[in-house]
Amino acid sequence: MDYILLVIGLALITYCADLLTKGCVGMAARFCVPEFIIGLTVMAVGTSMPELTVSFMSALKGSSSMAIGNVTGSNIFNTLVILGICAMVHPIVISKENVRRDIPICIGVSLLLWIATADRLLGISDTDTINRVEGIILFLLYVVTIIYSIRTGKKEAAAAEPENNEPQMGWVKIIGFIIIGLAGLIWGGNMCLNSATSIARAWGVSEAIIAVTIIAAGTSLPELASSLSAIVSKKPSLAMGNILGSNVANILLILGASASVKPLTMGDITQLDLGMVVGSAIILLLSALLMGKRKITRLEGALFFLAYVAYVITILK
């Protein structure tokens, strides 16, 4: 039965991802805001709802390693697998703003997570923990980051030429697509998550490994589906905004909110996992600057994916 539910969940999120993408594109046109900013905010937070649900509930139940593992695993999966697959489908152009502002913010936030969980290394405590004060700081930083991104995005839009004169989508349709799309993504994501977790437990995989692999991949399925839909719809900036926004939201919003309710301890989450979060963001920047010249090519996409495979093989040993 779990295998059947997994297939149904995948089909549901694939369909609803297309609805969400269309709704977000319509909203971007209505507000005259760059699609990237919509992807960074509305789409990113919406597709991160499964991570928020799993991490928040895990924190309440005292499963801190599940909460942190879900976020770290999701960020690694987002960057290496989702962007990798999307680039293999169609090369992804990276804008100047992505290189100068958005990817560095993602790297900075990833480093902040590493610092917040390096209590023993820094000699602060005997236990690596994200306490309530750090959680509140992370949450407030998310608010500041989003406000900054929206303001700079609007300035860029004001200075840019209008992209096209296509008829705008009606508000009822926009809101309907977004609500149905988000609801379907969350429902389908949870269906996939629960069935995949049951399958993994039946195979005898540990909780820590489940958190950074199966659960992380499961809660990232909405990002995968919506990003692929954006790529197929020739909206690469929407996909890039979705991934970068989700990565920032996962750390600042989700872990910030979770730690504000109950302090989170690392548990079995290792420095390798945290290093991969930072490393994958740096790899993205290096890819934009050195290899594809502000473009993730198909070859780079394949290398991203293989890097994730190597990481999973390493932690499974």
C-alpha cells in the first residue's frame, strides 16, 4: 500500500506544482514584480510548508535531530538534486543579481546555521544546540532578508523594460491556482513522505539517515515539482528564486520558528551534513562565476546530481 500511496502522491504534486507556477507567474504580472521575487517569497514559503510541518512537529515531540536533519537534507537536495535535474532538462541562466545578492545571502545563511550549531567547536557549550534566543534571531533575520529582497527587486523591476504585453490573469484564477496548488503540494508531499518513511523503516534505516535523506527528499518534492514546472514553462528565474528562497526559509524561518518554541540539539546530525549545506551553496556560486559563466549547464547539472549521490553513499557507509 505504501508504494501505491507514493505513486499517487507524486502524481498529485506534479499536477499541483503546475497550478502553483501559473498562479505565481500571474501574481508577478499583476504586481509588476520580477518572477524571481515571487519565487523567493510566495512560492518558496509555500513549497517549504512540508519542511515547516515536519520540523515544527519534530521539535514539539523532542526529535531535534529530525528537525535539523530535515532542513539540512532539504537544502542539500534542493541545490544539488533539484537544480541539477532542472539544469539537465534545460540550462539555467543565473542573473547578475543572483550572483551579487541572492546566492551570497544563501551562503551567509548556511554559514550562520553552522555557527549556531558549533557550540562545542567554539567552546560555548558541551552540546551543539540552537537555543531560543538564536531561534528568535534567525526568524527576525528572515523577515529582514525578505524585506530587503522585495525592495531591491522592485527597484530592479522599475528600471527594467516590461517583458511582454500578454493579457493578465484574473485575481480569482490566480488565488485559486495558488491555494489549490499549495494545498495539493502539501497533501501530496505528506503522502509521499509518510509512505517513503514507512518503506525506509521497513528496510531498517536509522532515524538520522531517514531525516537527511528520505524525509528531506520527501519534503522537497514540492520544490522539485514546481521548479521543473517553471523550467518547462520557460520561467528559469522562478525556479532559481524558489530554490534559493526555500533554502533561506528552511534555515531562518523553519529552524528559527522551531527553536523559538523548543531548543534544538544536533543529535546524530554530523558536521559533514552541515558542511554539505555550506558547500553546496558555494558550489552554486563557483558554478555561476567560473564554469558556466552565469549559467548552470547540463554538464554542471549532472555533476551536481552526482555530488549528491556521493554524499548519500558516504553517510550510508
